[in-house]
Amino acid sequence: MVALALGIALTGIGYWQARTIAAAASEQVVRHCVGALSDGIADLLRRSNRTLFRMENEIVRQAIALDNASAMLRALYAVLTDEPDVDWVFFANEAGGQVSAGRLADGTKVFVMTDDFRAGVLRQFDASPDGHPGQPLKSSGRFDARAQSWYATAKQQARYWTQADLGGNEAVLSIALTAPVGKEQPAAGVIGVRLLLSSLADRLNSRCLGYTGRMFILGPGGLLVAASNGTSQRSLSPVGSDDPVVRETAGYLLAHIAGSGPLSGPGRQTFKFEGQELGLTYAAATRFQVPGEIAWTAIAAMPVSDFLGPAQHALLVSFGISLAVVALTLLAGYWLVARSLRPLSTLTRVAQSIARGEWRDVPEVQREDEVGLLTRAFKRMTVSLKDTEESLRRSEADYRSTVENALEGILRTTFSGRVLSVNPAATRMLGYASAQEMMDEVTSTGEQIWAAPGAREELKAKLSKEEAVSGYEAELKRKDGGTITVLLTSSIIRDSKNQPLYFETFMTDITERKRAEMALLDARAELARFARVTTLGELTASIAHEVNQPLTAATLNAQAGLSWLAQSPPNLEEARQQFEAIAKDAQRAGEVVQRIRAMARRAPLERSWVSVNDVIKEVAAMTGSELYRYQIALILKLDETMPQVVGDRVQVEQVMINLVVNAIESIAAADDGRSELTIVSGRDESGNLQVTVADTGVGLAPERFEQLFDAFSTTKPTGMGMGLRISRTIVEAHGGHIWAKANVPRGMVFCFTLPASDKAELGEARTIS
């Protein structure tokens, strides 16, 4: 009985020690496996990026015309043949057409293209060995590349990874890297490479992680992208997976580590949990993200039972022998426990050495039991991890080559502003001869590189809240004193403990693009001024009449004043009243001239409080002669309680003149009927100011209403077609809306709205272009 008690005690001690050793080994293994998995993904994506660089260079080197489908198809086929790491390569042009070459999931090479290299039916062909389309295989519905989300995104954001989706050629989950073709803006087309995630799943399946250990990848929203258990390639929720390791690990990760989604921050995280089916399980996870929609979490999970199972079996055998043979001595029990634990202790020491980065050979164990099998499995795993580390070194060398040859500027700086590293593209943008010269001379980027004082501190504050900032526009100083405008994408790089290390910034020079935008704004302003001058020319008679009225009144008042002075004695009071009237008439004439000058001059826009009713009355006075000439009755229905609006008075007056002049011309062109022009001011249902100009002219068909506001659209033989287009630009820039509808029984009604004064602030008004 004593021997039995001792055997039971030694068995319990052995089980506890084996559990401790297995837990330590499991934690170290999953940490290294998730690191290898993350680096493998990064290597795969970098190779795809390099293939995209090659495609761009081939198009330039061979001077392939972007409308030559055959030449483009041969070039794509050559790239596909030489690059085994990508499954599809494609090119889409501005006509909506697409040509592509790729491998199906079974390895068959095919071509897919639209008819006539423009938007149309998408057809699939056999690929002959010499790069020409063979027999047609199938066709799908109409395809327009311009309608695809990746096409517009690539043109706006340069290189961009799409999120995982089911491809159009076969139901296999895939991702794509796209980029615009050419340096012109806008781009002439988009090229891209596509990876079937089935190849990524094959890589996961090729890696050994114990008996039931699993490696898998979660995408945005916590959806399963790939797993090492052979799960079919379709986006699904991991908590619904048939594999208990994937299901319980993902469920614990989503519930306890990252809230409602995968990891919320960078760096590798290790955790353990007790699963209902797995028992104690160790897992490691790390976040992987590149520019675009790829935000993946790589996870490796391994139940402790993978290590503990063989030891448990040996210990249970020992315990059974102790129960069956009570006569066994304490020495026999001790010998059995020691014999079972000695290989596990050796494996623990080897695992700890690997954790410190010291590779050691796993000693041979000449045993055919579970411990021997475990030892040999651990040895194979160690060899695999060592090969993975060597692959990581090669990947790092490839990454350095990519950075050195990148067209974008890449800059790493400390939080104080010291330059840690810079690639050749960034040194060229900033006017330095070499990266070393820039690192030696620039001690504070905030003072020496950033043009605006305090601008870098503003970006730092934004990064401290958001971790990453994309599309940030900034002015930077060159070494020669000049400035450039750049778009920045910055992020904070952290270590494995989530501590910030440095800033990493990608920058694109957009100086020439900004100059082109300013030139376009100037051209638009000059066009609007030309339209105002043209309108004033059409209103010459009305303007002359409006100026002549106060001048005529001034002449009559002057004659009356002289008559009062000629009396004996002179009537000074009456004369004084006449001279005051002369001064008011002169002031009225001056105001008319000043208003005409404001409409015609090239002056900067001025935001101020504007009374729309006053503008309507001034336009009515200015067009009075034209109304009289065509015997048109003017009806004004003005809401005198309307508040003022914030805007440019000259531009608001230009809109009213355009609408009133168009109405007068439309009424004049009508053959008969009543001639009425009605102008109404008030508020709409939303409280905005609304002005309505209704005429009884010839009118238009309803299908032409929307075309009225297009550039160069006119119904007049001598019209330019720019008046209503400029009017819509002005109204929308003031935050309003303009539209047209039919009048009853005939004619047209034009309406526009402007925000009331209680909805717009003078200091926060939008810039009018």
C-alpha cells in the first residue's frame, strides 16, 4: 500500500511537471509560428508589389500602346509566366475595357477580355503557349471597368490593396493590388495583380503545428480569410467553423482581446484560455495592414494537449502498472516517471533556447513510444522554424530593395524630429544629394523641413489620437529654399510591447497638380466676369435709362434753384431744398455707376450681409427699359420680413440678372398672349430663402430642363450657353440649389434657394470658386 501511495504521488507530480513543460513549449511555439505566418504574408504581398512594378516597367520599356489589346495581352502573359507568386494580372482602360491573364484554381492558364477593348461582354479564352487567345470557353454579362470600385480607388490613391472578395471568373476568394498607369493626371488606365487566397491556404496547410494546432487569418469584421485545416475559400464567420481550434480561439479573441473585431493595435499578443472542447490552449496573434483594405490578423493556436498527450499516456500507463502490481518498489515507480520526463525536460530547454534566438539541435531519442514521436515532431518543427527565419532575412533584403526603388518618398523620424532613415525618392523631393547628407544636416524636421511653423506638431497631435493619418496635405521646404506641396500618409510604428518607436511617413509630390488647380480657379473666375460684362452689354439701354433719370432730375432741380435765387429778394430756403435734391440725384447716379463697375471689374470676392429683396429691386430698375420695350408687366411679390444672407452681392446680382434677362427674351420670342414677369421672394419648407422668377414665354420641353444648366447648352441663336451654368455654380457655392420647371399655362419658372442668416455665419462661409 505504501508503494501504491508513493506511485500515485509520483504520478501526480509527473503529470504536474509535464503540464508545466507542455504549457511553456506551447506558448513559445505559437509565438514563433504567428511571427513566421505574419512575415510570410508580408513576403507574399511584397512580391506582388514587385510584380506590379515590373508590369509598369514592361509597358514603358516596350512602349505598348494602351489601346492595343493584343500587345498588352502578350505582355501580361509574359509577366504571368515569369511570376509564379501571382495568379492574375490585368489592365483596364478609360474606355471601360479590360484584358487579363491568369491561372484558375486548377492551374489552367486563361485569358479574359472585353470585346473591342472597351466596356462590353466579358469573354474567357484558352491561353496558347505563345501568348495568344485560343478557343473561347465562356462569356458573362456586360462589364465596365470604370464602374468597378477598385478602378476609381486606384486612380485616386495610387497603389491600393482591395479587400478579399469572390472573383468573377471562379468562386474563389482573392485580393487584388491595383495602380494607375502613367504619370499624367488623370491616369490612362489601371493595372493590377490578383492573388487567389487558395494559395495562401495551401501555405498554411504546409506548416506543421502539432497534432491539432492551427494557423488562420481573420479579415475586417472578424471574417475568416484562410485556415490551415483546409477550410474552403469563402468568407465566413470563424465562430461557425467546423474546426474546434479555429472556432474557440476566434471566439475568445473577438470577445476578450479586441472587442467587436480583430486586434485593435499593432504588435504581437499572446494569450491563453480554457476551451470547452480543447482545454488549456495557447495562442498568439498579430495585426497585419498595408495601404488599402487589407487589415488582417494572423493567429496561431495550439492546445497544450498536443504536448501533454504523449506524456499523459505514459503517466497513465505508469499509474496502471502501479495499480496492477502493488509489489513494484518505489525505485521502479521513480524510474518510470524519470524515464517519461527526461525527454520533455530536454525539449523544454531547447524551446527556451529557441525563444532566446539560440538555435540548438534537438537530441535524438531512440524510443518508439509517444515521447519519441513527440521528440521527432518537435525536431521537424524546429527545422521548419529555422528555415522560416532564413526566409525572413531574405524578405527583409527584398523589402530594403523595394524601399530604395520606390517612387514615393519614405521618411522615418523620431518624435523630436531627427531623421532616422530616408529613401532616395524623398531626398530628391527635398533637394538633398544623398540620404546621409540629409540625416547629417537635418536635426529638426519641424524647423528645417516643414514650411509652416508648428505644422509638424499639429500632425503629431493628430497621430496621437488616430495612430495613422492618410491624405494629409502639407508644405515642405527644400534645401535650396524652395517649397513643395506633398500628400502625406503617416503612422506611429510600435514595438512588440506596443510602445511607440518612431514616425513613418510616405509622401507624394503634388506641387504641379496644385498649380494646375489654381490656374483652373482663375479661369473660372474670369469666365464669370466675362459673362457679367456680356450681360451688361445686353442691358445697355436699361443702364442708360437708369443713369439718365437722376441726371435729368438734377438738371430740373438746378433750373428751379436758379429761379428761386433770381427772385427779389431771393428765396434761399426754396433754393436750398432744390440744391439738396440735386445732391441726392447725383448720389443716385453715382450708385448706379458704382454698381455697374462692380459687375464689370476683375475684383476679389467679398463675403458680406446681402439683402436679396434689395438685389431684386436693383435688377428690376436696371432692366426697366427692356421691360417697357417689350410691354412686359413686372409683378413683384417680396416678403419684406426675410432676413439677409451671407454672400457676394455682385454674384447674387449676376444670378438675378441672368434669370430676368432670360425671362424677358423668352417672353419677347412668344407670338401672343399675356406678357408677365413675376418675381417672388420668401422662405421654403426648410426655412431657407427662396426666389422664384416666372415668365409667360415660349417655354421648353420637360426633358430639357436638366440640360439647361449644362455648359454651352442654349436655346438662343447667339447665346453662349454659360449664363445658367455660371448661375448654378454661384448658387451652389453659396450653399443653395437652383432648378427649373414649367409654368402654367405656358412659360418657365426658375427657382433658387440660399441659406438664411440664422444658418450661415459670415466668418465660416464656404469659398466661392
